Amino acid sequence: MQNMKLAEKKPSSGLKIAKMSTLKFSELGISASILGVLSAMKLETPTPIQHQAIPIALSGQDIIGIAQTGTGKTLAYGVPILQRLGLEKGKGLVVVPTRELAIQVTESLKRLGNSLGLRLATLIGGEAIDRQLFMLRKNPHIIVATPGRLIDHLKRHTVKLDEIKILVLDEADMMLDLGFAPQVEEILKQTPKEKQTMLFSATMPASIAKLAATHLKLPISIEVAPQGTTAEKVEQEIFVVKPSDRFSHLEKIIKEHTGSILVFVRTKHGVKEVTQKLVTLGHKATEIHSNLSLARRRGALDAFKSQRSRILVATDVAARGLDVNGIELVVNYNLPDASADYVHRIGRTGRAGKVGKAISLATPNQLKDVKEIERLINKSIPIKEFAKFEQVSSRSYGNGRQSGGNRQTGAGRQSNAGRSYGASKQRSGNYSSGAGQYGSSRPSSQGRTFSSQSAKPSVKPKFAGNRNQNRFFNRKKTETNI
């Protein structure tokens, strides 16, 4: 391609047989110029998705790649795009679901191709159209775009897709989940039939299979880990809480950890509310959701990455495409609506071989949701109870409510008194936030009881509480307002 300084050498036709532990980028058929860039980036050993996808992509074949976020997918398709476009005429198009992911992909491709003369254009919503027109006038080699903004440019006739040689649909399942199916179909129709298409997805729902069957030519399927596979070094826990006590428990969790924390909240309004409460209590917190302008979203991410803000509160817009090193803890303030999003959320920690932790707050009536998550990840998640509910703040949040340990669940009113959690299981009405005991007389599946009347004061660490190993069996739904 013009001004792209790539070695004029075709990729090798075969891949050397080697063990994954010893495989190097130099054995994948990558040109010398790109190998030099990878070496300068101190990258020598490919990840599983990279070592399997790069040789196939270099041969020009269509690919369906199933891999979680954070596994190196951008490099898996970025290297083949650069090498193929450097040897042949045409352009590349990468379509992603969110602005944040588009910005991240652009930054990764820049690091890989800047020294080779790569020109990029990023087309995303929330950004001035004039800036994007300026980038397009430079005749970019690769366009990175979100579906909605790309359709806008197509309608304006400021972009033509007739030169697209390689098309990548990254996080395809999320694009369809967000309702971008019509836009994706329109984009595919306006690209040449004779092109290479690479589809990367964390899951393989029926909609993705249908899309692949319609638009891909004899694709090679690559699945580096079963769907729903979570990071090996992420410790997972679920705490059963009352909806009204969520925030008090969140602050307790935050005080127990010193590193950066990512908190996922279900709604945009909830994100704003939680962030304001944390800031009021003196925590360095910022928020990110789709209602914010692009500039504010960028500012929030920059503050979190630079650790000016220790806590980032977000909707699922941050579940994918958020590449921040060293996130110590992910908190699911609300369980996700879709169980697959649980995998993406907790995948923000424990990256690059580091240890991470994920804590989820579930209410007693969310047994079905928990079981769906466990079926997806093929793993049982320890369900625990807070060993102690101590006073965390004396500030008032309105309506006379306090976020503290001295607040009872009502003036002399018992909490959950007489509620049934199974055929004969009942939680006694002795619960008081300030009493230091969480849920009295409720037997576990092992015959143990959590009794505030007979148990001795706990000497365990704050989150070591009692474990109910076999879930909360036969628990009826008793609360509907989550």
C-alpha cells in the first residue's frame, strides 16, 4: 500500500509445529518489519488466539474467533491487516460496538503501525464530524468505526466501502446485543463480496452463527477457550445482601481494598447515584455511562487509568474494551441482566497474568440468576455472608436514612420475620444492622446455623464470613424490588 513500509515478502504457507510454551511470533510467518515493531514493544510470545489466528488470517481465509476480551484479539487481526495491506491494494475496516473500544483499537493499531507509515481514521459518535472528515481526506489505510457513525458517513457519502479488502467485526455478539444488527447488515452489503472477513466474539449465540453463515466464506473456526471461561487468577465471591443495604456493603468492601476498583451498576441513573454517594463520603470516584459526552467519558477513563480516581463506577459500557492495567477488584453492585456479561465484567481484573478479585452483591431472590452464571462459567461460586456489619458512616442520605451500623431495619420492626426460604427454613427476625450479626437462625445446606443469639463474636477477617457451599437451596423469591 502507498507509504506503508512493509517487507515485500509473502507470509509462509505453513506454521511450524511447536509447543505453545515455546512458540514465538517469528514462527507465524510475520514479515521482518512487523517483527521489528513487535520486538520494540517487547512482545515475543503470542497469546493462544494470536498464535492460532495470525497464520490463518495471513493466508486470506475468513475466520470466526471465539475468545474473551483481554486475550489479545486486536493484535490477532491487527498484524494480518497491516501485512496484507502492505502487500496488496485495498483498505481495512474494523467495526466495534462502543466508542471506548474504538479508541482502544485505534491506539493499539497506532502502536503497531505508526513506524510503518500507517494512516488511521476513527469514526465514532459524540465527536465532531469535521475532525473525522479531516482524517478521511488523508486516505486512511484502516478505518475503525462504530456501526451508527459509520452509517451516518455512508449516508453523507463521505465514506465509500468499495475498496475494503479486509473487514473485522470485533465483539460481534455485543454489537448485536446492543441492537446494531441492521447497521451491521447494511455495512456488510456495501463492502465488496471478494474480501476477507474476520469475526471475533466472546460468545457464539444463534444470531452470530446466522451472520457468519450468511456473510463468511468457509470460515475457519477458532475457539481458544470454552464460552464462558473466566480468567484463572480471578477469585470470585458472592455476598447475599438486602437491596437496601447494598451501598453500605459496597463502602465496606471499598475500605477493605487499597487498589483500583471497578464497580458495575445496572442503570445509568444508578451509576450517577452511587458515584455521588462515594464522592460525598470522600472517596475518589468517577463515573462512565452512555449519557456522558465523549469528552467526559475519556476524562473519566484517563482519571481512572492515571489513578487520580481510585474508583470507576460504570454500566456495562465498560464491560468490554476497557484496558486498564492493575485493577485490583471488580464489584458487581448489581448482577448483570445477561449472564454472559458477568464474564466480561470480571475479565477487567486478573489481566496479563496478574491476580484479581471479583465480588458480586446478590439478593436472596436471585438464585436463578446465580445458577445461570454458574452454568455458563461451569464453576460454583462461593456464596458468603458478611461476618460483621459495622458502622461505616454517619452521614445521612435523605429520608432520615443513615449509612451506618447503628440503623435498625425499622423502629422495633423485625427484618424478614417469618419469611420462608425453603420447605421449612426461616430466617428469624433478629436482624439489626448494628447488631454485628447477619441473618440469624438460617440453616445452611450443611446443617450449620447463623445464629445471632448463640454464636460467639466472630474473630475472622471481615469478609471471611460463613460459607454456604451448596447455594441457598429451595429459596423462594421473597423480594421483588432489586
